[in-house]
Amino acid sequence: MNKLETKVILNKPAEKPLGAVIWLHGLGADYNDFVPIVPELRLPVSLKFVFPNAPVIPVTINNGFQMRAWYDILDMGDLHREVDERGILASISQINQLIEELVAEGFSYEQIVIAGFSQGGVISYYSGLNCANKLAGMLILSSYLPDISLLDLAQIKNKVGLPILICHGNQDPVVSMAYAKKATEHLQQLGLNYEWHEYPMQHSVCYDEIQAISHWLQKIYA
């Protein structure tokens, strides 16, 4: 398994970080995509942000054009119908490796947040819910949960109380809000609670959303 290349940002380099956030970008982007958000969060606590690069693979919906992707997208018309299970599982393994590296550095599992936008949010869902240990929280932005058969129900039993923040644009033409809502229905069926925020935006991030993420992170690391 190839190790993912990462970009690491410390929001307060002079202070020891109280926790770590692994933040996954969306389809076709790279690890620089969410770096500018770190200073905008204006966090009073010191955190280590780890931004991994997805591997470059051919993407079916883009005529096989190679780009950074956590898994192949086979059918944009129905994101649930055809799922690249092998690609998703490979990415989960690589994110698990990043989590274990942070633990080896001295962070506990309950100091690590997994975050992701769009495709990155899909991998964050699976990585956070299937992790053998309970993480500090799960941040899902403009995303969905394509195949619940990939969830390990035995692991989800110890996720009760896991802080989950889900944000979505109600004008999103890429991942419709219906997909995001379907994911929350699964969370409810699994007995998990979540915090939901929707914004008048498309497939993007807005200022109010960044403020909500900041408040959520501050509660976790209070």
C-alpha cells in the first residue's frame, strides 16, 4: 500500500497541538484545497492539520481522464447505484495508516478528527465509522454515503456519542442535498447523533460554514 503524501499545517506552531485533524479534499482537487481555511478558523487552541493527497487515477465520468480521486466515480446520475468498492476500501486503508501514524506520534484516537469535502467526506464517513477506536469527531462537508454495506456494524456500536458535524449547500448541483439527507437517515438508523447545517450555496464552502466548523472544533477541544 502506497503511503499518501501529506501537507501538515500547525495553526499555532509555537504551541504543542492538543489534537489533530485529517482533512480530505474533493475530486480533482489536491491537499492545498483546504489549507487556506486553517487561519480563517481563528482557533484559540493549537491543532495539527494533516492534508493528504488522493492518488491520481482514471475517473470514468470524466472519460477516464486521470485526476486526484479517492475512488472512481462510475455514474454521476446516481451516486448510489454503481460504487467503486475496491477504490473506497483502498482509500480507507490509507487513511487508517495516517491515523495510526498520529497515534504513534503520541495523539490518542480521541484527539483525532477526520474531515472531508465531497469525495473526501465519503472516505471520512467510512474511516470514522469503521475505525476500531472512537475518534474525536467526524466533519462531513457537501458529501454522501454511497454504500452502507461497507460499514462495519460491530464497530459502529462504540460510536454512540461521536461528535458528527454535517454541512451542505441547499443549491448543490453536484451532490444533491437529498444524498446528504439519505446519509443522515442511515446515521439515525445506526443510533448516531449529528449536527446538521445547510447553507444557501452550491458545491463549495462559505464563511458561515467556516464559523460553524470553528465553533464545533472548539467544543471538541475545549
